[in-house]
Amino acid sequence: MLYIKTMTRFLRLTNMLLNVNQIRLIEITPDKYTIRMNAHHIQGFTLFWRGSFESYNHDLDCCKKVNSIDYKIISDWLLAEENNNGRN
């Protein structure tokens, strides 16, 4: 019997678990992280091979002044990811 083990990594913040596999990009500014998640909601229509589709992305903002604990967690996680990938 073949078992496929899928690993989903989560980042534990103060009030949520964040699935890191769903992160599209992280914008890094001096005192703020903006985490852009993958789109999970797509809507649209087609009529005679023409139409329109839209997707909605979810963004998470983490400011150093407002969310200092989460900011530190994300900073430490990013540093660990750099070290794990051999980028120093």
C-alpha cells in the first residue's frame, strides 16, 4: 500500500495559525510586513466564449509598533528560512 505524506507547515502567531504554503509573497518594509495570501475565491462568468473572472486575495499586515509579538515571530521565521536555504 502506498502512503503519501503531505507536510503542511504552519506559522503560529498570537491569534492564528498561518499555513505558509498559502503565502504568495511577503512585502518587507522597515517596520511592517504585509503577507499576501493565495487567492481562494474566484468568481466570474462566460457567455459565448467571452467573459470575465476576478480573484480576491487576502492580505495580513503586521506592524512592529502595533503587533510587536507577531512582528518578532515573523522576523525570526524569515531569518530561519534564510538560514535553512543557505542564504546568509
